[in-house]
Amino acid sequence: MTERQKPKCGCGRSPTGYCIGWHSLSEKDYLKKKSDYDELDNEAEAEQD
């Protein structure tokens, strides 16, 4: 069985480039999710250093 590929992000909000459902968020909720994502991403990068 072949693995299905994730659809590409069409709205431009996804930090991964693939659809993660952020297109349905309000602007306020999107900004909160993006902030949370960026914070976790920065922590992960700091751990790798």
C-alpha cells in the first residue's frame, strides 16, 4: 500500500508548506497558533545547538 501525500498549503498560512488546517482559523487564532509554533520551533533549534 502506498502512503498518501499530504496536500500542499494553498492559503499560505502553514509553516510546513503542507495543509495543516490553519486556513479555517480566524486571524486571531491563526496568530496565536503561529506564535506557539514559532516558539516550539525556536526551542527545538536551540536544543540542537
